[in-house]
Amino acid sequence: MGLIRKVVWGFFSVQPPIFGAVGYWLFTGALERKLKHKKGNKKGYEKSTTSIGTKAKKPKLEKHTRPPLNFPPELLNKYEPLEFLGEGGFAKVFKVKRKSDGKIIALKVSRLDEKAKRFFLKEVQAWRLLNHKNIVKLYNAYDEPLPHLEIEFVDGIQLDGETIRDLGKYPKPANEETALKLVRGIAEGLKHAHSKQVYHRDLKPQNVLITSDLTPKITDWGLAKVGAVSTTATTTKGLTLLYATPEQLDDETYGHTDQRTDIYQLGLIFYELLTGKLPYQGTSPAVVMAKVINPAVKPKPPSHFNKALAKYDGIFEKLLAKRKEDRYQSVEEFLRDLGLVKKLEEEKKALGKEIEKTKTTMSITTDSKELKKLMSQLVEQLSRNALLHAQLNDKAGLINALEDLKAFSKEHREELESAIRQFKLMMRESVPISKSTLDELRVLLHRVEKEAEG
């Protein structure tokens, strides 16, 4: 009877939903009554179900249960289907009530072909290692009677009467505070995964679920990589092109995927949250791919869309660098710079007021000794300002600060002009300010300050 059920369900499941469900219910109900009549009211057989790492007996199949929305009939004795949540290339997801304890969970059910089953079960290898508030919980994994995962149900947020359960459907651009809250949460989830040597490699808004208080939770670890071992035969299978990284599209040029692949995709999500757009778009997949892998094509900085976002321009130069070596090398490094932006912005505003105050005082001072003292103070303030801009990777602000310093230096004027040319070139080429460049700038600024003191 089990084989007959599968064959019959395979036929009816490809029919329109209502016809398929009704047809299956009527057909199998009639067939079961006929078989029972022949066997003398014999009770329905039981099948065993095997959890990965455990074995458990499957309860009796409930008779005459109508499978809603193509819910697998083999699982009706374990779960009460409540809602169809969606599907991808390898699985369908349902909101269900677990009959053993009444718990509301999400059920991820593999498609029936063998390739999907293999892909689906490998997902467990990565997911079972993770336990973090910003990662959807994996409760149980079973391979019988068909592969399925019991995972945390994420309720979503209500917006304009609609339930939004993932970032793909969340309105963009988001306000800056919301974007920061979401991206920090995703980054914390990634930080945990990377500490376990697990790399997601398929981060996109649709794979980030959100709770009613806007806590992001990363899901779908099917393309994950554990350490040096990929859970898939190829790195690009199942990818969404708009969220693909250069190394996933051209590994010969850009190398293999690793934790920096997740950092790039985190950058894409952050960019879209702030600007409402993606850095690379095109009229065809080939055009998009060409832009992603072409080193000469750079994304527009967020300030192109909103000047108030200029403070993040430098961060995106590193987040979205095509070469992995030019990106943030860890999530911790990114989070540190994100925190630094706020701190430096506050310092920069306070310093700007100090500079204006010093300039005003200089304009009304007639005493030569006091004027020299004020000039030395101003040079020190302008140097600090230049360094703050450099730490923010704000090259436009840095260039302006260096131009101001030129007026107070004779000995180092040429060095300052050379530095200005260098930073203008870096700005045109979207090259982030490296630690070594920052160290060289510190030395130059210290010399200028010493000159002003003398």
C-alpha cells in the first residue's frame, strides 16, 4: 500500500492543487477500503522512521486525512499542517504543529529526487553545529519516510497588515538605525558560525528571517562549507546571481570560497538595506555576472544615493572588494569598524567645533606669541581631524583636512601635496586606506605638528 500511495501521490501532486488533493484523497480512500475488505478489517501497517543518529517508531497512518497544499501524506501522522511557507530548489517549508507535544515548528521537506535528498541531508552537517540567537534553530533531522528537518518557526513582523517573515520582503531602504540593528545581528550570527568553521556562502535577504522585534535569524545552510570541505559538489549551484561573489563566479581569478565570501554577501545585504538598491544590476544574467567579476567595475558608494551615508563609503570599499585579500578578513574586524564609525563621527563633530573656535580666536588675536600658540593648537587639531577621516576611510574629508594643513607647513608641503595626490587616486580607484598607509600618514602628520611647535 505504501508504494501505491507514493505512486498515486506522485501523479496527483502534479495536478492543480485542489484537484490533486481531492483526487488523491478519494482515490486512496477507496483503495484502502477495498484492501481492508479483502484482508478482514486488518489494522493499517506501521513504518519505522529514522532520525539521524536515532531510531523511532512511526505512529499509525491516520486514515482519510486530506493533505492540504501538497503536504506529504507520509508525514500527516506526525504533524498537523497549518500553513505553506514557501519553497526553494530543493525543499518545501510548512508551518506545522508537532502532534507529539503540540509545539509549533517549521518543517523543511526535501523534494523526492535523489539529488535533492543528498543535498538536503548534507545541509544538516553544517546546521547541527550551530546554536545562536541570530541563527534559526535546527531541532531534529529525519531521513525516513522522506528527508525532513524540524526547525524553529520564526513569526515575522506585521507591516501594513501583512506578515513579513524575511528580509527579502522587508521594505527598502530601511532607516539607518534599523539597517544597523539588522546587519549587526546577521554579523553576530556569522561570527558564531565562523567560530565553528562553518561558512554559509548563500547569504541573501530571503535567507534571513526576522522576528516581531526585528531580530534577524540566518536560515538555509544548504550551500554551507564546513572547514575546507564543501557540502556541495560545486560552489555556484543554487546561487542567486544578484548575491553571488566574484569567487563563486570565477574561482580561477578570485580563488575559493571562505569566510570572506559571507562578509561580501553581508555587505550586499547592508548596501541594499541602506540604499534600496544592489551594487550590480543588469538587463541579463550575463551582464550582471560580467559586472561582478570585472575588477574595473566598482559599485557606487552609498553617498551617491544619500550624502548622509558618506561615513559608510569606506566600509563598503572593504566589504565589497572583489579580491578577498582586500576585504575585511573577519566579521569581528567589520563590527569593530562599524562601531568606530559612530565614535569617530561624534569625535569629528566635536573637533570641528574646536577648529572653528580656534580659527575665530586667531582672527582677533594681535599678540604674536599667543598667535603662534594658537597656530600650533590649530595644526594639532587639523592633524587629528585628518587622522579621523583616514580611520573612517573618508578620503574626501581627509583631502580637505590635508589641504588646510598645507597652509601651515613649509618643510613638509611637498609631502602633503604628494599625499593628497595619492588619496585622490585611491578615491578614484575605490581603494581602501590600508593600515600601512595609515601608519605613514601618522608619521607625516607628526612631522607637521613638530614644525608648527618649533
